Amino acid sequence: MVNEKKKYEILGMPLILFGIIAAVVIAATWWNKLPGGMIGALLLMMVLGEVLNIVGDNAPIVKTFFGGGPIVIIFASSALAYYHVLPEGILKNISTFMKGGGFLDFYIAALITGSILGMDRKLLIKAAIRYFPCIIGSVGLALIFVALGAPLFGMKATEAIAYIGIPIMGGGMGAGAVPIAQVFASALKIPAEQILSKLVPAVALGNALAIVAGGMLDKVGKIRPSWTGNGQLLASGTFEVPSDEAMQKNFSLQDFGIAIVIATAFFTWGNIVSNLLKLVGVNIHTYAWMIISVAVVKAANLLPKTFENACALWYKFVAKNFTAALLVGIGIAYTNLGDIIGAFSLSYIVLVFLVVLGAIIGAGIIGKLVGFYPIESAITAGLCMANMGGTGDVAVLTAAKRMELMPFAQISSRLGGAFIILLASFLVPLFFG
């Protein structure tokens, strides 16, 4: 019997073809002639992301203990930006594509819509009722841990909660640290910029540790199989997206177009609701209203099954082909390596670690009590509270190899983040009044 040679491919292409394309990207980058806009940004992000992903997934210690490819993609990309290895024009184009161009929103809209609509309807309703106690357990134990650890390093417990615990658990930068800084500024009569400079290192370092912890929890699940549903949250059921074969039975290319329109329409609806409520002083992120709206549509069975399958297939396509590229964008546009380096002191790292550890244990214990798998509960209601919002959710779930948990990650980042802002508005005057 003749042994077939193993085929090595990157992005589904033979190495020779990928090498030629990579050479084109390197030449265009070296001469600063990479096209502007979506073409140049997406090409560089996809090629660089796949290369860094291979490096991370094959680096012995990194792949075993630190989440492999995702963490290498983010921090290597961040380093390329921080040390100005890539031309300034290219860095600016990628940042614009991620932020002003809305690539992150486009990606998350596909994941939220497809993963929720691909769930079992009855189990979705059953899980949502149990999920919020996990968030409360996560936040409660995270703040208790950092308060107990603070006196060991000469810091007041109240300061550790306010400047380390709350910002880490607050849902990222734009939806977390920035509004939290405004709450602090209003209560303490200190400029918000001054407060924000104290919060950013905690958010950045907490995000980094959450990504690492996501990879480690995946390893724990392999050691303790009874603790994990391998991407399923409920211990008594599954949230599996229907199999590719079942969804592709009557699939046509037009279905992708339908899914794109549905996903972006849900995002637009969430944006309308968010902005209308801001007029009456209610500030909850677009993603939160999008999650609620998609979940209501799913629970009420308002969309035909063929449309739900189309959205689920589109979510799988986006996750498979664009995740590495998105992580490059996260590293360049959202991860400031200088903030992380500046925060590195033993005491600060230990206190941030205690917050992340408390979030994991609190969510895991409550998750077990309400009928969730502890590891999935720790990842979603724990780490996805402790990371940097939507960008951190993608990185943590990729490191944990559980991207199908995105809807619950987004509940943590957005609704959980809103809960933290509300909590801060009560605690800050109490602590420092």
C-alpha cells in the first residue's frame, strides 16, 4: 500500500501559492504600496494572521499553556505596531478598517446572529434564566479576591476594587473603562482623563491574562473531561449549531446574501434602540440590544428555518476564514503594548491575576450549581467579563477553542459591563465620598 504524502496548506492553498501571495504582500508593505482601504487591510491581516497562527500553534510552550495561535497573533501584531515595524500608513489603514470601517462589528454581528439562530430554541430560553447568577458570582468573587490581596501590597482594598477590579470586569474600553472613568470623575471631581490613565493598564493586563487563562481552561477540560461540555454550556443539553450537512441540504449562494442582510439588519436595529434610549439617559451598548433582539426572534420562532440555517452557515464561514485576520486587527488597533509593559510590576500583576482568578472560580462554581459545565461557565461569565469587551471575547474564545459560546460572551461583555457601570456608580461615592 502506497503512503500518500501529507498535504501542507495555508488558508486552503498549497504552500507555493500562499508563498507567492505572501511575497506580494511583503513587497507591497516594504515599499509602502499596499492598497488603501479594505483590500490592503484585509489582505495583510489574513496573510499575517495565518502565519502567526501557525507559529503559535506549533510553539511548544505557547501552544500548551498560553492558548497557541491567538495570543501570538495579538501580541506579535501589537508589537509590530508599537515598535513601528509596519509603515505608519498601513497601521492607520488597518485601524480605520477595524474601527471606522466596522470590520469588528461586521464579524461580531455574524457570530451573534448565526450562533443564536443556530441554537436549540428551548435550551436558549432555559440557559438565559440561569446565566445572570453566574455573572454576579463572577463579579462578586473577583472583587473579594482583589480586596483581600490589596493589603499585602500596601494598597487599600477600596482602591484595588475601584482601580483594578471594577475596570477589569467592566466590559472593555469604549463600553467599560471610558464610562466608568466618567462615573469616577463625576463622583470624585477629578478629570476623566486622569482617571482613565489609571484604568487602562488594568483593562489591558486583565485582557492579556484572560486570553492566557482561556487557553489554560481548554487544557484543564482535557484533564478533567467531566468539567466541560467542549463548547456546550448546559450540562443537560446542547447548543449545537445544526450539522453542515443538514444546513447545506438546500443551500444556495444567495443564502449568504440573505444572512449578511439579516445579521447587519439586527446590528442596525440594536444601534437604533441604543441611540434612542441614550436620549432618556439609558446607555447600553448596541451589542446588548442586538443579542436581546436575536434571542427574542429565536425564542418566538419568527424566522423560517432556512433563514436560520443560512445565518448559522454564514457564522461558520466568517469564523473559519476571518478570525486570524481579526486578531491581527485587534493587536494593531486595540492592544497598546506600551500600556501592558508600563503596568508590569509584581504587585500589580498579582492583583490583576486575583481578579481574573476570582472571575473564573465565581462563575465556575455558580455555573455548576445552576446546571452549566464549570469550564464553559468560567470562560463566558468569568473570562468574558474580565477581558476587553468584544475584541477580548473573540481572543478568549479562540484561545479556548469555543467560538460557539460567543452569544454568552457578548451577554457578559455588554449586559454584564452595563451592570458593572451601575455598580461603580454606587460603590465609588461609598468608597471615596
